[in-house]
Amino acid sequence: MARDPAHRRQPLGSIVTSEPRTTVLSMSRSDRLATFIVLPTLGVLAAVLLPPLARWALSLERGLPFRPLFWAVGAVDRPWRLAVAVALGALAGLALAASAHRSATTVTLTDDAVRLDVEGWTATVARRDIAAVFLDKDRLVLLAADCRHLAREPVASNRTATAEAFVSHGYPWREADPHAHRYRAFDGASADVPAEVGAILIARQKALRGKDTTQARELRIAAQRLGFEVREDGTTQFWRGIG
């Protein structure tokens, strides 16, 4: 999607001055740079440190679970094997950094609407449709008057910057989910959830485990159409009725 030149990405929580009353929240340049440095470095350190630790664990007399895994890691004991492991560790770190960059939502605020851009997905929500705004851990939630989630996406901006931005544009910011007490954990066999909703949640759990954010979003919306709102903590899902 082409971006309006006036909506340039700024450091965390900053106000874009080229167009009045517009605020952009996204991962700052320094955070992006740190991510692309820290994660590959951790991958390299893991490649260097884990083999000797695995060999030390194998030398212990006590029983060791997953011994084949420890043998495989400990076998990285020659320079060429270490070089390969270091390269793989760095590549894995770069892949994780790229994934974190792609999954970070850019939030563009005006007095009239909120626009969210993440991984090729874009949504615009009118201010008049929003009854509450809050953060559920790292998820920005826009709530409708009937307590439906108009949007629920991960954001990189911190709580203070996010709250200040929404309050400055006159949005109804809340410090917590006003409906948090209504959620119940889904254990895969809840009698209070219709069979079709249960099937959606089971499929969604697989999507969460596979980190398929697009499918997880689509399945959440499918459950919403059937009158149920869903949120997750890791791969554990929680549900409540709408209304």
C-alpha cells in the first residue's frame, strides 16, 4: 500500500509536524537497529557456548534426558563445524529480527481515524466507532460500543507513548480491558461454546502455534461473527460473549 509522504515514520511516540494533528507510532529506528544487532549476536553466542556446555553435561554421571540432542550439539568440536554453527546462528538471528520487524504494527492517528499497517494488512477505524482503547500486554485493542474488538494487533511502542498519543487525539483511553473479568479459558471441550465456535478456536490454536498471524486474525474475526470475542496469552485462548 502506498504511503502518504506526510505520514513518515518517526521515532517512538513522536508527532509528525508536516501534517497537523497526525501521530505515527511504530518501532523506532534505534530499536530496529538494536534488533538486527542483538539477535544475530545472541545466535552467534549460542553457537559458540552451547557445544562445550553440552559436552560438560554429557560428562556428568547423572542421567541426562534427550542425550541424542546433547550428543549432536556437543559434536560441534572442530573449527569448520564451529564456523558453520556460527554462520547458522547469525542467520537465525537475522531471520528473527526480520520477523520482528515485519510483525511490528505502524499506527497512524488523526482526530478522526486510526490506521493500522502490519505485514501487508491495513485497516482504518473511524473515531466515532471506537468506545475504548487499551493495551492488552503488547496488543493494541480498539473496542466498539457493543464490546467487539475492532482491531487487536501487536505494537512496538511503549504504553506511555501509546497512551499519550491516543489521549492527545481525544480517544477514550483505558488502562485495562473493561471486559477482562468476562473471559474464560478455552480447554478444547467447553460446553458453553457452540460446536462451530469450538472448531474455529481449535483451528486458531494451531495457527497460533505455527505463528500464522494472518490466519489467527481471520479465525478471530470468524468467531466474532458468531458472537464470541477471543484473545490469547501465548497459545492459550480465552473467550467471552459479545454484548
